[in-house]
Amino acid sequence: MHSIDYLERCKEKFDRMFKNFDFVIIPTTASIAPKINKIEKEDTCLIWTTFGYPTISLPIYNSKKTNLPFGMQIITNKYNDFSLLELSKKISKLLK
């Protein structure tokens, strides 16, 4: 099986699973933002962009130790961008 075929099969599985949800909320990164020239933990966001889902990342707090941000990512179904923006606005207001 070619990589493109495998990727397409995975995408179809995600599409079937995701149709039962309006939004998925996950951490944007595995930890707080790394300092410049420090190694960042593996990216948890790539799968969503690979499969073409609209996403947005919101900063939710700064680390007390480093004062660097930590965020959450909201993912939605394809073509649901406006609902994603509306939810993001509501969450941002709650976090202020």
C-alpha cells in the first residue's frame, strides 16, 4: 500500500468518527511553549491539518515558571469555520 492510499483511508476513518461531534478540544502543544533554541515536544496539531479540518488555537494561560503561553486547540468539521470562530470568541471572553 502506498503512503497516499494509507493516508486517504485514515482520513476516511476520521471523517466517519468526527461526524458525531461538533467540536474537539485538545491542548495545542504537549507542554508550555519552549524557550528559543530549545527542543519542542512533538506536534499534536499536524493530524488535523493533514486531514483538512478547520482548527484554531487559543492561548489559555501563561506558565508561572517561564511566563510562556500554553494553549488549547479547537477542531471542527469541514466547512464549519464560522461556528468555530463563534465558539472561539465565547471561550476567549470567558478566559478574560
